[in-house]
Amino acid sequence: MAKVLIFLLVALFVAGPVLGEPPAERVKKTVTGTVDIRKDTQRQEDRWAVEKAEMEARYRGSRAHIQSLEKQTDLWGRKVEVLQEQVDELNRRIEESERLDANLHEILEEVMNRLKGWVEKDLPFLLQERADRLTFLEEALAQTDISGAEKLRHLLEALLVECEYGDTVEVYEASIEVDGEPVFAHVFRLGRLSVFWQTLDGERVGEYDRVTNRWVEISGKYVRSISAAVEMAEKRRPIELLRLPVGRISP
């Protein structure tokens, strides 16, 4: 700074006589101009220092934000990998479920056909009830909006009902045909072993012949036994041993 002032003073003294301006005035102007320049320079340096500090702060903030984004990216990348594994597993299960559902449908159809054949060959009791159950099952198995598990449940319930018939007895009234004659009678089912009938007046009795697949009338000597069986099934008489004709069992 001192060198600059000395240089300016020397230049002014040399040029002073030529310009015709007093040396003191020229020195004053020169010093003032130099100070103003220095002030402007200092202000620019201060402004640049502030801007530099702001830029450095913004850089550090941006860098920290970038690092945070990189961590989040890695975290989401791992989450995406986990989700993709879960999606792959679900797709595998869906494919396996579809394959099992197709196999299950075939099995259900086979069991359904066997059940129908079983009912058709079975003793003729509760015909309408059992026919309605089979119709419901056929419609359920044909529906596409019912899951295989639900269809299986319906079929198992029907099988359970049919199996329970073998461990129970019951009496109901129905119209049957005996030797071409319609007869309205009490029908007594003894498990799945045999089915007997008795006219409402109690005078005639009979059974269903498995061999000929028809209702037949049997000897009057069984009237008392079948009457007692009907009363016991209706819980109107204590349980006791009876002698009943079970008929012939078809091979």
C-alpha cells in the first residue's frame, strides 16, 4: 500500500506542473480515490467471503442430503428385494394352489359320483331329502366362484350325514308301493341294515327287499315286533331286544 502511495505522489509531482493543479489537491484526490478503491475491494472480499461461507454450508447440506438419500436408496433397495422375494413366493403358492385345486376338483368329482352311486343302490329312505342334497352338491361343485376348500366342506358334510344313517334309527311317514298298490305307512329305518313298513292301522307290515329292490309284505307274526320297534324309535317305549327279519343281504 505504501509503495502505491509513493508512486502516486511521485507521479503527481511530476505531472503537476503540466496539469496546472496544486500538488496538495492532487494528492488528496489520489488518496481519496485509493481509499475508495480499497473499500470497494474490501466490500467485494467480504461479500465473496459471505457467499463462500453460504456456498460451503449449502454444499455440506447438499452432501449430507445426498448421503441420506443414498442410505434411503439402499434401504428401499433391500425392501424391494424382500418384497420381490415375497411376490415370488406368493406366485409360487398361487401356481401350487391352482395345481392342487385342479387335482382337488377331479377328486371331488370322483367322490361325488361314488356318493351318487352309493345313494342310488342304498335302501330307499328319505328319498327326497337325499336327492335334494345331491342336487345341491352337484350345483356347488359346478360353480366357479366357490373355492375348492368350500366345495370339499360341502361334500364332507354330505358324506358325514350319509355315514350317520348307519348308526341311527328313525320313523317317518311315506307313501310306498307294495305289489303295485300304493300304501301310506310308517317307515322304520334300522340303521342301514333294513327298512320296514307298517300301515297306519298297524294291521300289515313289510320290508324292503334288497335282492328284488322292491317293497314286500311279510308275515303277520312280525306285526308286534315291528310295532314295538316303531314305538321305541319314536321314544314312546323303553328300549328292549326284538326279533326282526333283516331279510337277505345282496352280495
